[in-house]
Amino acid sequence: MRSIEIPTLRRLANIINEAIDKIERVYAEAEIPLPSLDAPFNPADPAEALLQNPTVEGVTLNIVAAAAQLSATVASPSVSAFNASQAFHISACLRAASEVNVVEVLREAGGAGLHAKEIAAPSKTDPLLLARILRLLATHNIFREVTPNVFANNRISSVLDKGKPSKVLFQNRDERLTGTSGFAALVEFSADHDMKAVAMLADTMLDFKEGELGFNRAYNTTASFWDWLHRPENVYQMQRFDIGMRGTAAMESTDAILRGFDWSGLPTGSVLVDVGAGIGHISLVIAQKNPGLRVIVQDLKDTIKDSKIYWKEHLPSHVESGMVDFQVHDFYAPQPVPNAAVFMLRHIMHDWSDELVVRILRHLRDAAQPTTKLVVVDKIVVSAARVPDSETEAIPGAKRPLAPKPLLPNWGVGKAEVYYYDLTMHCMVGGVERTLQHFVEVFDKGGWKLERVYHPAGSQMSHIVGVPSRLTQDTRPQSRSHM
């Protein structure tokens, strides 16, 4: 009997229906309702915690991917392409709403919402224009238009809440983001500098100039993003960037570092070198669970000052026992620690081109013992095409689940963040998010063999582990710092 192939539309619909059935079952068993899109986000709500349930989290990804692919399949291709070309309006309007503190004004107004005239009054902005901005966002399910020109927060808009009275935000603009979770700062920075830099992508491709990035073209500067950010006139931009980076950290559980590489398998007294550590908040989490490890926190001078304060506040026992050292170190200089059990590079490699990364890795290789491990914590880009098993999948732990057919194997829109971030890194700092094969090649040029990979549950980051191998010809790049 000949099997009948299920049409693509029906298969996509089935994926969505099956996912909804599973979500409803989980919430029914807990006897609580699914969080409403119309209600503000409440992180303390037990219903929100259920969304982190592994079953719910997995099928939610299927829904997002299938819904987007279903829409793309049936919608007019010309309309879809044109709408995609205008997606920048969403970014611009989101930033505008955050800059004039709409979320906080609406939070104080309550669920009934507020007329655009009243929303605009504290910022002295044009109420008609603000209504048009909020209507576009509401059309994309960010904010809610209760009645014509009356708007209220919803589950998505409310995550931009800075947690302060709106009056305080308007009184001191320079300090409006200080003391916040950092998420609003992250969104504003992304919809400001990142968007402007990426807008120059085609320009820098068609009129290529060595060393020029989208950021340079957008801001008419030859300075690197890092140097530009540290200029005296950009103090507010620097502050917003720093706070936004903390917002990024808040999106990833610090415990994820414990669910990959086996830190507990290192012998007591082993040395973990946190290279380009920032304040070392991740190596501190490792030390809390593995107090027998000696940690060396390495970064530039100003950051190391903050790191010492942070460790004294959060793990004084490690400081007092001398189990943590703080070193001022530029990772483009030779590595001064000769007895490391592990060199950890977290959120470092994606900031830099292959040439620069190879230089970092070679300095670590020069200082490594035969037993030293390299642990790179970064995202791994997955192809949007279904490909047969490759040599890289022979690496232990490297293979990961793919989305069920007919979904795109990388879950498409459901996991688009890494692809956005990849181009942001290119346009802002010349960095790159890498595929696994790309990591293999860069490791090899830097004198390391990619040995295995861990994909910690509930994390977007992978732990990519290398061991010392041969060295190849040297190159001489420059620059410093990391995003």
C-alpha cells in the first residue's frame, strides 16, 4: 500500500497543535493558567516558571519556528520581502518608547492604560507621533492599544521596565539606567548603535576599505568601537553599554557554566585561568562549587580593580585563603601562567577575527602543559540546511538535536538571535559567531585540537574543549578588550 505524504501546511499545523496539547497538559496538571500576553510580565508568577519546564521549553521552540514557517509559506512573497526590508522601524520605535520611559508611565497608570497625550506629557514629545509609534509596536504585539490612542503595557513591553518611578527617570536622564537590570539599556544600545552599524553592511561590502567596519562608516570615524566608546564625549554611551552587558548576563543563568565541562573532575589545587574574565563572576560560580580550585582572574587594569571588590563581597573565603589571584593581563601579550589546568575563554572569541583569535590561542598554547585544557564558552552557529553527518559530528558531544521536518533544522526564527548577533559582531567590532567546523579550523591554527563539546541544558552557550597540538605559522594582529 502506497503511503500518502502529509502536505507541508498540515505537518506544520500538526507540530503546533501537538505542542499546544503538551503545554496545556503541563499547565492543567499544575492547575494554573498560561501567562497572558495582555498582562504585564511578572517573574515571580509560578506560571512563568513553568515556561522553563524542559517539555514546555522544547515545544515552545517548535511553535515559534512552525508559526513563522507557516506564515512564510502562505503569505505573499513580495509582501514578506518588503516587510522584512522595513523591520528597522520596529527597532527604532522600540528604542524611542524606552528612551521616553513609556513603560514606566504606563506601569503607574495601571491596566486601563493611558491616552497618548498623557503618555507624552512627561517627556514633552508629540502625542500624535508617540501614538503612531506605539500603534506600530502594538501591531507587533509589543504594548496593547486598549481603545483608539489609549495604550497599556503587555507581557512583552513590560520587560523593558527600569524599575524606577517615571518621575525619577525624567529628573536625571544621565542616571536613568543606573541600578536597573540592564535589559532596557541592552535594547536601547542595540536599537541605536548596532542598528546604525548594520545599516552600513552593504556599503562596506560594495565599497570595501581595509579595516573599515559598518560602525566606522556609520559614525564617520577611523577609531575602533572600543576606542570611540572610551572618548570623554561618550560617557553616557559607555555607561549604557556597560549596564547593557550586565543585562546580557542576566539573560543567561550563571549556573549554566556548571552543566557542561566537568570542573569537579579537576584535582584539588588545579589552576583555572579565567582569561579576559571581566570581574570574574563566572569563575567565582565555579569556585563556589569547587573550593579546591585555585582561580586566576585576568583582565585589564580598571576591570581588575572591580574584580577584587566583587570577589571580596561574594566569595571572601577564596580571597582570604589565597585561592584566587588577580592579574592585569592583555591577552595579546604572552600568557604568564605556566601551570594552568584550564584556560577559560568566555565570550571572548566571538569578538575577534580569526587572525586575532589565533594570536590569543597561540599565547595560551605557548604556556600550556601537555595536560592543559582550553575551555571556550561561546555560541555555535548551526546551518539552516539539512546536511549529512560530517567529520565534526565525530567529535564527542558535538552532535545536537535538529528540529523535526519540515521545520528548518536550526529552528529558524525560533533561534534567530545568534544569527543577528553574528552580523552585529561583524559590523561593530569585526568579530564572528562560528560554526563548529570554523572552531575546529581556528583551534588548529592556534595550536589546539578540538577534543569535545558540551551543550549545557537550558543554555544557548556551548563549552568547546581543546587540548594542545601542533603550532602553525605566526601572524601579527593587534587591538584589545572584548564585548
